[in-house]
Amino acid sequence: MSESDLTPAMEDYLEAIYCIGQGQRIVRVKNIASRIGVKMPTVTSMLKSLSQKGFIEYEKHEYLELTARGEEVGKEINRRHQALLTFLINI
């Protein structure tokens, strides 16, 4: 699966996981739910999909980690959003 096969929602989750992971070592489902503004079962469902696609390592009731591929995508999405935000602030 290439980055272009990701849905916008998947990108949002990867970015959220990446950003949470930058501020703290442990990423939990409740952190992601809070950041994105969805309920925890919704996060769990998406995490299963991202795990199957090889972007995260996740087991139910455990912490999760981005794979190298997932971190690369999350970092790039975050970089794009920061560039857009900077552009909009400066115009």
C-alpha cells in the first residue's frame, strides 16, 4: 500500500499518533480519541485497519507504536499541515 492509498482519516490518525508520540513515550487509544475528537471504539477500529496495513504495531489493550513506514507518513503529513498553517498565518 502506498501513501496515496491512505484515506484522509487514516492520515489524520497517523499524524495524531506521530504528534502524541513526540510529546510522550506512550501513545494510548484515549490520547488519540481526545486529540481527534472521536470515541475510543472508533479509534480502535481504525487502529486495526492501520495495523493490518503495516503502519502501526497494535494489540488490543496495549500501547501502540508507529512502524518505520507509519512514522514516515505521520511525519510527512504533519510537515505538510505545518507548512500550510505557516502559509495561512503569513498571508
